Amino acid sequence: MYCSNCGVHSPDDAKFCPKCGSQLGTKAVVETSQDTSACYAGFWKRFLAFLIDYGILFLGGAIVGAISERLIGDLLRGTPTHMGTRRAIAGVIGLILGVFLNWLYYTLLESSSVQATIGKMVLGIIVTDLNGNRISFARANARYWSRIISALILWIGFIMAGFTKKKQALHDIIAETLVINKSKRSIREKKLTEQSPVTSPPRKFST
């Protein structure tokens, strides 16, 4: 890279210019750090996304429950099984299927290329790792199951998203993930590109 102050070429891993002593790349670092806090999705935006997802999953669960109850009823028809028993069996199967679909909904979508559930997409927020990258399916699993811990402590784990420095809930901290505003990240990446250190020598003008 080249020093943006004096134009002298420096090694790519250099932190200071060997000629003028200027710190390489400081402008980009300082200016983007001022916008970092705006990248994190706040508690209320995350809460609204949760409500949207809850509505979708509730509707899906109701449909799955109705279908499973109908199937169990058809399978056990003509047997001496009591109606209450049939409904109990259908309820257990529906619960298992509901948990399975809930798990797939969050882990597949948040580890996919869209990096967000439908609720998060509506609100313009995505899930990333601590470096702002797409999370793996394994990390999405860690985040999903850690939500149980966040809920068990009287939902305090979720409320933490409104007070922690990076707006992280407890399950975000455990899984080492962030929930950020997609639009803010795009603006920040654009600034990083525009303010990156000079990569070609400055043009010299003859006098």
C-alpha cells in the first residue's frame, strides 16, 4: 500500500509509514468507529421482528396440529382408542413437529444467504458473527438453543439486548453473534471502501 500522507510505498502489513511516520489507514478506522453503534439493531426492532416470526410460527403450528390430529384420527379409526387418547397423541406429535419446524425456521434462515428470519427481513436486520460475516449452521444452532437459557432466567437474556454495548442478547453473547441493521452495514462498507488507504502512488505533475 501507499501512504496517503506522503505517497511512499509501504509493506501491506505495515502500520506506520517508514518515511513520515503516519499511521496507515487511520482515517478509515476513526470515521467508521463513529458509526459502529448505529449498525447494531436495537431491542424494540428485534422485538417487533420476534412478534412477526411468532405470528408466522403460530399459524404454521396451528396448521400442522390440525393436520396431525386429522391423520391420527384416520389412523386410529375403528380401534377401541378413546377420543381423548387420540387427541393427546395428536397433541404430542403436533408439539414435536412444531419444535422441529421452529428449529428449522430459525437455524436455516439465519444461516442462509439472507441471514434473517422473515420477521428480521421485514425490519431490515440480519444475524452475523462478530466480524459481520454470515454465520454457519452450527453457530445458528448454538444461537437457537441458547435462547432457552435467555428465556429460563425470566426473559432477562432477551432484555439484555437493550442494554449491552453491542445490543447483544444473552444467546448472542453465548453464540458470538450480532444482530445488525442491514442498511447501516451497507453504508459502513461503502465508507470503508471510499476511505481505504491509497493503493496506488499519487500522480506527479511536472512543472
